[in-house]
Amino acid sequence: MNPKLLQLALDKQRLQLQCAAQRDAIAVAATGVAPLLAAVDAVRKGIHWLADNPVLVAGVTAGFVIARPRPLARWVRRGVVAWQAWQRVRQWRVENPKN
């Protein structure tokens, strides 16, 4: 076999072994954040479920509006305030990109 090809094959094998060791190290280091990642996955699944069932979500929302309008209005106000605060933060970040 050509010595250059043999050296390339050995380099490739060495790099593959290094990558495997690095993947193992990352997996061990990531065990601390596994619960956080599981929570993020659960939130994503919930968002996808909401997107897949808009009629049900609209029906439940309409039921709350009819049954308990005051608490819902309070939560809508809180949502609007949070949204406005988020818009201000986004605008501030656009105006001050290095901060």
C-alpha cells in the first residue's frame, strides 16, 4: 500500500477516535443540564400540541371568556404589559448592540 495513503488512513482513524472521546466527554458534562433540556423539550411539545389543536384551544379560551371574564382580562393585561416590555428590550438591544 502507498505510504501516503496509509498515513492518511491512520490520521483519519486517530481523528475518529478523538471525536468519539470528545463526544463521550460532552455527554458526561451535559448530564447536569439534562433536566433543563427535558423541560425545554416538554415546552416545545406543548407548543406543537397547541399549534396542532387550534380549534380546541379557541374553544377553551371562549369558555374561559364566558365563564370567568375578569381573571382572563387580568391575564390579558399582564400579557400585553409583558409583550410591551419585550418590545422595549428588543428596541434597546437594536439601538445598543454592544451592551
